[in-house]
Amino acid sequence: MAEYTQQQLLDLVNSSQVNPGDERVRQITQRIVSDLFRAIDDLDIKPDEFWAGVDWLARLGASGQLGLITAGLGFDRLIDIREEEADVAAGRAAGTPRAIEGPLYIAGAPLSDGQARLDEDPAQGTVLVMEGQVRDVDGKPVAGALVDVWHANELGRYSHFDPDQEDYHLRRKIRTDAQGRYRFRSFIPPGYAIPPNSPTSELFEALGRHGNRPAHIHFLVAAEGLRTLTTQVNIPGDTFLDDDFAFATRDGLVVELQPDTPPAGYESLGVDAPFTRVCFDFVLQPA
Ligand code: MBD
Ligand code: FE
């Protein structure tokens, strides 16, 4: 039988090894386990608190909300900040600011050429036409880029995470035309709030935090030879613009809403009355 002090136990956990394993996984695990041992000791974490935490993690995993928690605790934004610091250190030209993907992206949305309609009749909310160009950092238009766009429905919920919506509802891929242009019609989405009565809301309530995001539209813009851009644009005027639970908003990504009347050629998008236009170009860094 072996008797250990806390430190002897930690050293043994961290040094125990019968195969080479993966050195990087060992390094990261050792660090996290050491930090947790220390937190339990420093904060005098009681058995019921420890097991309540384990139970919460198990429920979190089963709920599929891990990505909400990483975003809400700032990890997604941290990773973006670090990427941009690496860009600056390497002297790489900046493109459109990136913003976090979030946990609600679904690959494989229907593809159209040049333009798409995301919503359907009867129209919800304010009709939106968003359009612009994809360019590289030298200003050259990128034809054939794929603009993958997704946003929440009028209740702030995303298809594939909401049983009331069809698969790929409000999700499309648009291939830019010869001038690098894209255009889509949809409606201005509302903000998002974390689901109530869930492991995520449980933690946020205990932290005294809200779980709201301001209204936004997500993009993943990809093209041959260029670095894929993950970003979001924000709708101006939202209460949570500077108080996003996921810390994802950025100065350069709040768009301007331009009231307009439909020019010729908008029939194909079903736009035949005053609508709101948003112009936004995406600039992609070299791969
Ligand atoms: C969202 O809609 C979102 O965009 C992020 C980043 C996190 C949770 C919900
Ligand atoms: Fe979102």
C-alpha cells in the first residue's frame, strides 16, 4: 500500500507512464491537472462541490452545449486574439477582422451561384439584402469564392439546433461571380440567448451573468489559395453590442443599414417593396 501527500500524488499522476504516449498531450494534461489540484487546495473545494462540478460537466457534454461554454468563458475569442497576434508578429497583412465561428455552424448548406434567398414567404421581420465583394489583400476580386452564411430565425434560434426548423433553414453557400460579388436576401435576425433550463444557463445564473448575444449574421468565406475567413457582422443599435456573452463583436464588423427601394433585377430575390440594404466586402488573407 502506498500513502501519499498531495504533492506526491500529483507527481505520481503526472509522471506515471508505461508507453511514450504523446508528449504534447502529456504536457498539457499535466499542466491542467496541476492547476486543478492547486485550485482544490487553495479554494478548499469540498467533496460535494467537486462532484457537483463533475456532474455538471457530464450533463454539459450530454447536452451538446460545450461550445456555448467555451464561447461564454472567452476561449473562442482568446484563440482569435492569439491568431491575430501571430499575424502581427509575422508581419502578415490583415484582412477583414475575424470573429468566432460559435457552436452553431453546420457544413453542407445548399450552394447557389452569385446570389441566394435564405428566407421564404411569408417574409419575417425587415427584408434584408446584403451584398458585396470578396477580395484578396491586394484588392483583387476573388471569383468563385464560397460565402457560407448562416443566421438565427425570428425567434433567435438556429436550424439543426431547433426541432421547429427544416434542415439548412437560413443557411446557404453562395459562389461569388466573375467580379467576386455575392448577394443574398433574408431578414434582419434578432439576437440570440442561451437556452433556459440547460447546463449553460445553470452556470450563467450561478455566475450572475446574462447569456445574450446581439443580432448578428455568420460567415465562413473560403477560396483557393486564400486563408478561410470566419467572421460575423453585427446589426447596429443592439443593446448587447458591447455586452455580448460570447465576447465576439468587433468594431469593424458593425454594418450600416441602408433603407432602399428595389432596383430592377431584384424580382429574382422576391424583393418588390422597400427593404434594407447592407453592403459589406470580405478581404481574405493569403493562405
Ligand atoms: C451564437 O449564435 C453564437 O454566434 C455564438 C458565438 C455562441 C452562441 C450562439
Ligand atoms: Fe450566432
